[in-house]
Amino acid sequence: MKLHQLSNVRFLTIFVAIAAPFAAAFQDNGGAAPTKLDAAAIDAMFDQAWTAAGLKAASPADDAEWLRRASLVLNGVTPTADEVSAFISDHSQGKRGKKVDEMIARAEFGEHWGDEWTRMLVGRGARMQRFDRNGFTEWVEEQFNKNVPFNEFTKNVLTASGRADDNPAVGYIEKWQAEPKDLAGQTAKVFLGVQIQCARCHDHKDQQWKQSEFNDFAAYFAMTNLRRAGDADGKPIFEVRDQPEPKRGKAVGKIAKKALEERAKKAKNPEAAQKMMEKAELTSATPTPLRPLAEGPLAMPNITEERNHSQDDTKADDTKDTQVEMSRREQLAAWITKQGNPYYARSVVNSTFARMFGYGLINPTDDFRSDSTVAVPALLDALAKDFEQNGYDYKRLVATLAKTKAFSLASAGDAKEKEEARESHEKMFARYVMRPMSPEQMFDSITRATGIDEVAEERAKKLKNPGKAKKGQMTGEKIAEMYGKVRQGAIRKFVTTFEDDESSEDISFEGTIPQALLMMNSRMITDSMSRGMTVQRVMERGNDKIDWVYLSILSRKPTSDERAKSSAFLQKNGGEKKETIEDLAWALLNSAEFSTIH
Amino acid sequence: MSYNPFLEALGESIDQSSRRAFLKLAALGGTTAVLYENAVGAIPTWIRQAQDTKVAAKAKRCVFLYLQGGPSHLDTFDPKPGHPNGGEFKAMDTSVDGIRISEHFPKLAKEMADLTIIRSMTSKEGNHDRGRYLVHTGYAPQAAVQHADIGSILSHELGNPQFDLPAFVSVGGGSSAGGYFGSQHSPFVIQRASSPLEDVALPTGVSKDRYEERRKLLKELDTKFGKKTNSAAVEPHENIYKRADRLMKSPLLAAFDINKEDEKSRDAYGKDEFGKGCLLARRLVEVGVTCVHVSLNGWDTHQNNFPQVEKLSGILDSGMSQLIRDLRSRGLLKDTLVVCMGEFGRTPRINGNGGRDHFPRTWSAVLAGGGVKGGQVIGSTTDDGMDVKDHPVTIPDLYRTLGAGFGIDTTQVNFAGPRPITLVDKAGKLVPDLFA
């Protein structure tokens, strides 16, 4: 049973009661410089929430479990055996906090979080790519490694123009083919945590958005066009550009619309014609921000009055010095990233929280509604406010959350515990939520655990200079490209959801048969084990071979019982030779423990 | 409640809320009920069920031949030679009087007595991804829900969890996934019917004994981890490994090897991958697989429509007709439903590049077996092929009806996360006369 199938009513009643004092604490600080939220403040909120709910927090995770978790969450990959070994024998104070800072500074931070946000923005990508996904991904990764303020990143994604080979940030508009309605739905979902697509075709009785609201929001993208600007290496290069705004006079606007309609009538392809008509319609619509929710835990009453003026406000703010009018996309980006936007900061911190803790404070993370329930509402508001007021510092957000007590709790439950108790603990983060790795985490961790990543990197480094490559030998770049392809292919096998552009937020432990077969029998696994550095290094060790197999693959030392059992296994199957070590490694690599974040 | 001629005819008024009245109405059969539904709107669930039971549930297995890219109805099963939109192909007679199909389906023409052609398919999804999603799940894409593929629904409803092979196999890609039923109902995907199954054989150098030792160790590890963590993660992990293990060892694995078929019967399906996929589909349903999905890609003919469609028609003609013949001669056609369609149709008007573009407004689907009435055409399009003239059939209509053919109540509610959802979109109405 999945967590969000549970009744939320119980949680709601508890948390409405405790939310008020916290919300008040963050509401008014009399114009003083905002204090930065730290892990201790978050711990206090969790403690109070757990007490109120009658939950007992799990015991802390041990160092090895914590390090593996931190590494997967912050860097997207399990730690190396050396790192685990050094960390568990380090007895200095505050080593976990230091480790968080170290991990945040690694290039793997941007690679992992860039991957996550790329997936949210443009999906994993079906087989046939219409745009340069790699170029876009690299750009996103760079933004996270440079720690570009998240509001700037958001603006860049939404407002980028130009050729894809000059400005890879246009990838988002390119991926969605500059389709206003697709872009409206996706933008609301990713940056605002609301599902407005349902209102795309008509009004629904049970949905909170009206079709007119959807269209007015989509109008922000109505002036944006995509055209083929040329070719490079036989692949088309696209360019994103905004057309000038039609003059505001009613008659002129009507004429522009009429011209588009005339063109649409002449189009031979009814689909293209329909799109042109839609765009014509949206051209004359007035781009309008989404209204805040009127009720429920996400309602922000003080913003309601602001809504009607927000458009003018943003214009006034940003056009003070220049006489240039903002494009519709710029107006949208300005509204989204404006402090006090009822959705943006909450949605971004909530999506980030979910990727670190297994669930969001609101679930699903991309469907905020009037009847949403919030676990620890005060925390959501505090995180959002802190994010807004301290420069949308993404690295700080992730680091602060990683340093909390909740992030350090064990994931194991009491053996006698009932399923309901487990779920209530997990839903309130009184225990760390065990969940499967993402396909990307899985692939990268397999290469790390087997040590095949080192072999690939070494080869790539040696062959970096194409001049030195012997005839028929591959260059480093070629190897990197091939590695990327192998990774994509393997990841696709691990993707359990629909193989297209939607990425599901569901946590499901059920793998598929092909995945199990791949893990047990594939050449990828067999070769990684026999050629990777792990088994080779283990063979060079003395009487602690078993420990190093465990450290390399499960990122922990074996218990004495496991050591004895593994030893018996090795003895029974021919002693400590390469083959039997591989058998042990195989079993650890295929275990439920390996494939989960815990 | 408004005046209702059908109830009037029964001599009872709907205000009496008489359950009997509804049942009587349902007893009149599908056609009346659909007329009724058109007249007054929604019918309560219990009367829907009463109706659905009117369809004799004979189907037990399904083969879905997916024409990826979307073929034109005018170039395939709804020819209009003589009209400018009709294109270059002629129509030919079939074994059933009065039903004509494209001249490039000579073999299928002989099987017409077992086929139903629906010429009035219609949808609103003119984009490949959205159309593909619709024809595979029965729902238009909705952001927050992953619907289940029809094969996954069949796997969930009819599949035997103790069976060695996966209940749902997809050949050549294109199908959707288990959605809210979970990935254990996702298709087992085979890229090429002619390639050996991936990763079912033990790696080189690993003997059976060694594998069993590894498995034993793995089981111990997982059991311990499960006890230690009391987590929901472990049991499904073990289950999927058990199923993978069972598949690796199953004698039924031979069904995946089409080379076991003699050359003559192999050739009858055609030497292309689609033909091989049809052969594989037959071999799999024969041993008990519930649903096989086979893709024939290439129908997205924005340019040079006619040479391309001629070629594809030949491939489809051989593969599908031989599949039907083989199923029939093995006594399997009576309970194996064969569905053949794309994600939408193509524009009746031919574009400047000799191609046809996306057109969801009218298209055709072909069905056979599993209790489907043969030798008939349902619905029709206007002379220019632009509109459905009568009996429009949507994908939810079709799937609700096919569900009834399998004895599945498609109005049952499942949960996708917190959202209640019926197996097939509630808008679906029974298509009258599809089943015998």
C-alpha cells in the first residue's frame, strides 16, 4: 500500500492544532533582517510535531547507513568503500555536517540535482528526441554546481531565447515545441506544484481550475515561436523567439487574430490548423497569473488582493530604468519568482524535500489543492519563506535539510510493528523512509559498487588526446559518448513507468522481471564485476576480504554473523578465489538492501 | 426527470425508480440501451452491469496488433476509390458480400468472415504520444494519473500469478505500462521477435550449481534484511526474483523461440519483424500468455504515403491473416481476441508531399476472434472520409465493450494514489452488435 492512499483526515486534525504557533513565529519580524533557518530550528518543529502526534522518533541511523543515504541523496551515487571506511573510523565532532558540506561542493551534486530537475522539466526522454536533451541537461547541471539562485534559474528556463546551440537554456521551450498549452501545464506542475491541465479542454465540476483560467495562463506563452534555424552534424537546430506583441488597440488585436485565423483555415493539416487557431485565441487573451487557493492549508489570504495588481506591479518594478516592455514570458517569470507567490517557493522546497526524504510534506508534490493535507505545515511555510528571503540558495536548502535530525533517523522499524504504525511514522518522517533508488541512482551505484566507473574513467583519460589514439582505437570522447549511451539504455530498463515524457512520483518497490534478469544475468553486470576494480582490489587484501566486499557494495561492514556466514559460503564454494568473491558480490548487488535508499 | 419515450413504451415512468424497468430495458439489448443513453444521458452503474452481462464473455486472451504512426482509413479498411480523397489504391471484394477493403489486403480479404471492421472510430487526440496513450490505456493522458495499459488490465484481471511466463508480452515496443496496477503488470518487452530473449540464460562461466548457491545466499540476505528493517521493500523484491527465476527455468521458455517453428509456417507469416512478432504472439497465447502486443511501425506517412502504405499493407496482410488462420486451425480463435488499429487516422486530403497528416476525427479498427461477430462493418464515414456518418465509436466505447467480451466489469473502481478511477473511462458506452 502506498502512503498517499492512507486517509489524511487523522493527520490533518492533528496538525491544524500545532500549525498556528509556528506560522505566527514566521509571519512578522518587524522588518528586521530575516534570520536564516537552520537544522536546529527544523529539528524543533519536527520534535513538536512528533510529540503532538504521539509518535516516537526512530533511533539515529549509524554512520554507514547515514553516509550511504547522504551520498545517494546529495550526489546520486553510493559512496566508495574507502570513503565509508574512513568515515566510520573518524571520531571527530560534527563529522556529518562536514560531510554534507563536502558533498554539496562536489561536481556530483550538480550532476545529480541537475538530472533531477531536468527530468522534472523535460522528462526522461523517449527514444526519439526532438531536441538536444544532453545539451540542456549539461546546462542545468552547471546551474546547480554554480549554485545560481533558483529564481534566476527559473527565469532563465522560462524566458530563454535564441538558437539551441548558442543558448541551451531554450531546451525547455524546445522540448515542448513552444506549445502554449503544454508549456502552461508543465510550468504550473514543475514550478508551482499545481495541476491545471485538467482544465485544458473544458471545465470539470470537481477540479479547482476553470478552462478560462488555464487559457489565460497559457497566454503567457502565446507569442513564443520555435523555428528551424539550420542544421549541425545532420541534425536540425531550432531557435526560440518571441514575436512582437500586437498593438493593444482592440481593432488592431482583432485584425491580428483574424489574420491568424485566415492562415489556419488555409492549412491543409487540420491538426496544425487547430494549433494555429488555439494560438490565435491565446494571443488575444490577457495573460493572467493563477489565483491563490481560497481555502485549505495552502491558502494565503493576504495575497488575494495582490493578485489583481500583480501584473502591473511586476511591470512597474522591472521597467523603472528601461522603457522596454517585458515580454509575456518575462512577465510570467517575474510573477512566479516574485516573493510571496503562493505556490512557487512552497512547491520548490516541497519537491526538494520529497527527493531527500522519500515523500513531500504535501503529496503528490505536483498537485497542490484546497484539500491537500500538509505534514508539519509550519515547516513547509518556514522552508518556503527562508528560501525566498535568503536568495533562493538551493545548496543551502539541501544542506540544511541534510543536517536535520529527521534526515539522520534509522529507516528500520520494529519487527512487531503494525503496518499502520509504520506508515504513520513514515508519513510524519519520524523514521527515514525506505524507498527504491531511481534508475539513475541505480545505474551509477552499480558502476561505483563494481568499480567499473574507475576503469571507464581511466581509459577515457588515457585516450583523451585523439592524436595519441591508435588506429581503430576509441578516443576518450567516443568512450564518454558510448558510456552515456550504455547508461541511457540501462536506465531505460530500470524505468518502471511509462516510457515517455511523464515521470511518475510514485514510490513502488515492485521491480520488473526484465530488471531482475538484467541484474542476475546480463553482460553489463557480469562484465562490471569481472573487469571492475572492486573484486580485483578485494583479492589484493588479506583476511578482511569479506569486509571489503560489503564496504564496496552495501557501503557498510558486515555484522559478525554475516561475516561468519559469508566465510562459510566462500569455504563451501572453493575458498577465497576470484569466482567465489564474485558470487558473494553478485548476491549483495542483487539484494533488496542494495537497490533501496534507506 | 424529462419525458422518455423508451420508458413510456415500457409503460413505466422513471420517477418510480423502478429497478425492474431498467432491467427490462437492459434486457432489450445493447442497441436500445445505447439509444436510451443517448436520450437521457448517464445510466446508473448497476444497469450498466446488467447490460454488460448481455455480452457473452468468450474472450480469454488478446493479441493487439498496433499500427504505430496511424494509418489512413481510406488506404486500408474504408476505401473510397473515385473520390479525390480516396488516393491511389483500388478497393477489392472480400469473402463477405458487399464489404470491400484496400486492394493491398488480398489475404485478409479471404478472412473477412471472421473480421469486424469498425469504420467509425473517432477521437480528439491528434498527437502521437497522446493518441498512443489513449489507444493503449483507454484514457486521454492526465497529468497526475498513470493509467494501466489494456494488456496490464488483462494481466491484472485474468492473469494467473502462478504462471511461468509474464501475462503481458510486448513485441517491438509501443505499448504502455502497468500504471496504477504496478510494474508487475507492465509488459515484458521484447525488442525483436527474432532475437533471443535477453538475460534469461546464465552468464558464461556460471554453472547451474553456482547460480543456485548465489540465489540461496541472496535469499538469506533478503530475508535477514526484511526482518531487520520490517520494510515493505523486501517481499516484492523476492517475488520478482522468484518470477524471474521461474521464467529462466521454465520449459515454456521455448515458446519465445520462433526458430522452433518449421520454415514453411514461419514464412507464411512473412519474413519481416512484424510477421515474426505475429508468429511469436501465436506461440505465446498458445501456451497461456494472456495478452501479446505486436507493433508495426512506419504508418506516420506525412510524405510519400502511397508507396509506404502499400509496403506496410503487404506486411500487415501476411502477418495478421496468417495469425487468424493459425489461431482458427488450433481452435484458439473463438476465445482469442485480435485487435488491430493505430493511434489515429490520417487526413483524407492528400498534402503537397503526397502524404497524409494526423487525423483523429475518423479512422478504422479491425477486430477478430474472442466472440467478435465476423463478416460485418460497424459505422461508416462520409463520402469524402472527413466525418463519421453513423455509429461513432470512441476508444472508451470500444474498451468498455471489449471488457464485456472478456467478462470484465470495466466500471469497477481502482485507486491511483488517492484518486478513484474506473478501469475504462466512464464515458464509454457499449458498442452494439460487436459480439455475436
